[in-house]
Amino acid sequence: MLETLKLSGLPENHCGILRHSSNTRPVIWVVEEKGVRAVVKDFSNTRFLYRNIIGRFLIWREFMAYKKLQGLTGVPTCYRVINGLALALEEIPSRPLKKHNKDMKLPEAFFDNLKNIVDSFHRRGLAHCDLKNGANVLVGHDGRPYIVDWSASISEKEFRFFPLNRVYLRFVLDDYFAIIKLKMRYVSETLTPEEKRQYAQRSHMERGVRVVRDRLRKILKKIV
Ligand SMILES: Nc1ncnc2c1ncn2[C@@H]1O[C@H](COP(=O)(O)OP(=O)(O)O)[C@@H](O)[C@H]1O
Ligand SMILES: [Mg+2]
């Protein structure tokens, strides 16, 4: 799939840009080859050191995650890695949840479907770790959720020994908490009392962590 695609040819041959690149962020192209449309996440225009150290690492990690996710509903198919610097993915006709107009109702089953997707990748031994970010959850034109951006995901296998296994479980819980947080933002009226309780408890905890972090920052500033 998309075997002849060359990164150097993308500025002339793309059929859309979903997001421009910055010093550290990849450009997201839409391309078409032989009637197949794809999205290409491409680090080749980021800064030299960033591209060759971080960019290559992130693309490799994300590719490994997509290999484990192959065939799951709600996750795009990954076609291939290009020059170690870019990932070609199935295009999901969609809009990111982040840009969803709050006045437009999401289909009722949207968050139940999202929960099913989260269950299914946890069963494959992966935690996404960045689901709170509404840019990584797409609302398909078919009304269904899709999850992208697996570069921060972690695998149960890599984290199998103590204390990392505890860290993994923490991130699994965090993925579920992310669903509650997104529900709070987009369809707060559908939250169950139990979800509201979890939200209040977790927000309280997060606030606590933030207070400690800010105090530490102040102390460090004085020392350095
Ligand atoms: N397979 C895809 N189909 C449609 N849009 C996508 C796809 N992959 C990414 N996008 C779009 O590109 C944006 C950035 O992609 P993402 O993988 O989250 O990059 P980053 O790691 O820089 O955050 C997403 O928010 C989404 O709008
Ligand atoms: Mg993202």
C-alpha cells in the first residue's frame, strides 16, 4: 500500500494538510495513490536533531503500537513507515472531538463505543495515555469514535515488572478517566452519579498534584 510514496514529493503531491509542522510537531498530510486516500504523519521538516532523535523514536513507537492494534474497530489501519520519519495511515473521514461544535449532539452511543474501543486495546495490552486530549479522539462522519496518536502509548509487556506494572495499571485507569473527562466536556448531562463521583474525586487528586508541582517549581526557581 502506498509503496511509491516519497516524503520529498509530498509538498507537490498532497491533496490537503490537516496540520502544519512546527519545530517539534509533524506535518499531517492527506495523500491519494491509486484511489486510496491516506494520512501521513511526517517529521521530515522538523529540526535536524529533533527529527533524527525524537521524531524517529516516536514514529517507531507509534508503528509498534499500531502493529498490536491491527484490525481493531475504531483504530485506523497503519499502512507503513516511510524513511523512518513518517507514518502512513488509513484516512478516517472525520473531525477531531476537540473541534466538535458543542451545540451539535453527538450520537447517543458515541461514548459507549469509545469505552468499547478502550476495553479492546486494553485487552491487547496497550494503554493510550493521551486520551484526554480531544484532538486524539475523532468523530467519524459515520458518527462513530476513532482513536489516533499512539506515540505516548505504553505496553503491558514492557511494563510487566514491579513497580512498572503499577504504573501501567495507573495509565489504564487514566484512559477510563479520560472518557469521563471528555463526557464532562461534551455531554455532561449524560454522566451517571458514579461517574460524577469519580470525576470529583480525581479532579481533587489532580489539583493536589498540581499544588505540589507548583510549590516544587517555586522552590527550584529560588535554588537555581
Ligand atoms: N488517520 C487519520 N485520519 C484522519 N485524521 C487524522 C488521522 N490521523 C491524524 N489525524 C488528524 O491529525 C491530527 C494530529 O494527529 P496526531 O497523530 O494526534 O499528531 P500529534 O502526535 O502531533 O498530536 C489529529 O488531531 C487529527 O485531526
Ligand atoms: Mg495528537
